[in-house]
Amino acid sequence: MDNNENPPFADQPGGRNFHDATIQRAIVVARHAWHGWKIVLEDDATILLANPKVFSRFCAEYSVGRTIRTGTKEECRRMIRRLIRRAIKDPLGSGIDNLDRRLRPHFGTRNGRSMVSMISKVGAFYRPEVFVAWDKYARKGLNIMSNLPPSRNFTGYVNYLATVEQLWATPVRKQIESAVSAAGGCPQYNPPAFGRRVLDVALMIVGGRREFEVRPHSGPKRGAQKC
């Protein structure tokens, strides 16, 4: 963070809150992303893994294609499609850690690097009211908002999600939900899920991410064909 910049959060008697400008920016980014993936988030999450073109777009837009070993993306997609329901059954996130351990020897880069980022982002499409993406900026932001060392490591996705829940149990939740309610134009299909998306973006902003793409979307469209 530049020393001349105001931090995107403020210390309060009950803990840390996001600055209002941080929340407003997070709402704009989250709203744009939600509308771009509305067919998946609101109509049929299975399209994400059932349609290879949609999965390829997801890998590109969410920068997770690079976590899949070259030449194995299609096989990886099919295996995740077969196993994802079991992986997201536990709301504490243990299934995501378990699926990561199963996938990485076969599909992880550099002979088995972690694939939690990609799996958690799939989980956040299937159950957006529960799962929050594992992202380097969000992890740093979560530590900062939890008044922990910014570079503190998480032992796994379960530990990460538990820390998210601890933050969500503070006044931060009311701050975000009130801002979303006042903003207008936000998805009404699943307000708790959209609030978690705003939290995710706000954590990335606190963690140092400065650039977000907000541009016209190319799909997927309603009626996207499954394969």
C-alpha cells in the first residue's frame, strides 16, 4: 500500500470495518461479475462444468487455467464435474481440501501444486452463499481485517473459510448488507450470496488488488447447451 493512500479499512471499537468507498467499489465489481455469470449463479450452476466452452471462459476470467497442468484441462473438468457435489457438501470446506489432495497429483502444475484456488472458485459458483474464493489478495486482506499478520499462512481451505466466518460474524456483515440494500441494481435472487461476493472483492482490495476488469460480457447465455 502506498504511504500516501488512505487504508481501505478503519479500526472501530468492535473490530475493523471497511471504508465506505471500499464497499462501494466492491459492489460495482461484484455486481458486474454476477450479471456476467447470472445464468450459472441463478439458473443452473452445473453449466459451469458441463459445457467445455463455459469452463474455458471461467478458467480464463478467474485466472485458474494456469493452475491446471498443460494438456489436462478437459480431463480435469470431467473429474471435477463428477466429484464436485461431494466436495461442496460440507459447508465447513473439508470437501474442497479433500478434492484438492485428490486432483493435484494428476492435474496440478509442477508435479502437483495446490488447486484449491480453482476448486474453491467452482464451489463459490455452486454454493455462493457458503463458499468464498481462495485468492492470494483475499487471504492477505482477510488477515489484515482480522488484525493478523498480513503474510500469515492458512493451513488449508477449512482454516481459511473459518476465518472468513469469524469476520462475517462481526459488524462487517451488517455494513456490507446495508450498503448492498442501499445501492440498488444488485441481484435479488440470493442476497446473502451476493453479500459474500462483495466481501470477497472487498478483501481483495484490502489485500492490495488494484485492477479489476469491468467490461462487456460474452456469455454464457440462457439456454447454453450442456455436453
